[in-house]
Amino acid sequence: MPLVYQQNINETTRLGVWHIAEAESFFLETVVLTGSITHPHKRLQHLAGRYLLTVLFEDFPLHLIEIADTRKPFIADETYHFSISHCGDYAAAIVSSNCRVGVDIEVVSDKTGRLKDKYLTDQEQSLFDDHTPVSASQFYTLMWSIKESMFKWYGLGAVDFKKHLEVKRLLFDANEFKANCNFNKDIPRELNIHGLHFNNNFLSWVLSRG
């Protein structure tokens, strides 16, 4: 089973990363393909993400998933809050029965650095200095992933990544990191984003009550 990472964050919240090495037929034994995803690899990513939900919680009601106008999947009765992300050959998911959640996985890319002025303030860019234990391309990918996880946590769309999502502080410990952030849209919130750096990918996740 290619479950490469799993963490029981608390009694009601679980996180996992799946390395996609199976054929579609493996996932279709559990997941019903909905919509019209024509690209073979994107379809495989979609199936792996949904399948991972049932790995984290065996009773996860896949049949109750709906898609909001913002394209965020959700369960109307909020039996579970969940978020899914996929990149390359990995799918990530976080599921909670009582917390709002967001997750993002990104492969390190130079593109995030080229676009940094579109989603980072000057203050946020200054968090990268001579003491930062990652390269420039890793740093900008990490910052994008952090903001993506907050965006998915919010789930209602219409978010300005530069204006509404603020990274105040980054802390590193080996291949793990923590970011102290502010969400500055609607009712402002302080959020702590946690994450990992593995196999040239960054994984970020956030949860909060209410």
C-alpha cells in the first residue's frame, strides 16, 4: 500500500499522502468516477484523492460529496470536513469531524519564484534570507503551498493571495516547518500552518475550529 505518510493530528483529524502507483481499476473498486475528466493522469489523481479519504476514515461517505460553485468538494451535513490536493504522482488529503481543514501539496518549481510579486508582499519575501535552510525555488514553492492550504481552508473563493493571506513567520526543524499566518478576509483569523518537505515536494496543512 503506497500510503507514504499518515498523521493522526488529533482524535478527530487525520492527514495522509498517497503515492499513486496503481491503475485506475484499483481505485474504481472503491471510488465512483463522477464528472468528465478526460486526461488519464488527472483522472487517476482524482480517484486517488477520493480513495485516500476512505483510507483515513473507513466510513467516509464518498456518495455524499457535492461540489460547490467554487469547485470545493464538501459534505452538506458536515459529517466530515475535508480537503484534497494532488501534484504529480502524489495525492494528499486531510479529514476532520469537527475542524475546518485545508491541505496542499506542491512539487518544487521555479515558476513560483517568477510569480512571487503576484502573491507575496515585500515583507513576506524578506522571510527568505541567508539563514533560511531552503533554496530560493524551495522557499517560493513553500510560500505558495502555505497560501494554497489557507485558500482551501476558507473554501469560499474570491481570495486575493497577496492581500488576504499573510505569512508572518516561518520556523524550520529539519524537514518540517510551521508558519504563523493571518487570514485577512471577512472575519480576520490567526492560523498556524504545518508542513513537510519530502521528495522535492512541500506538503502544507491547516485546521481550525469554527
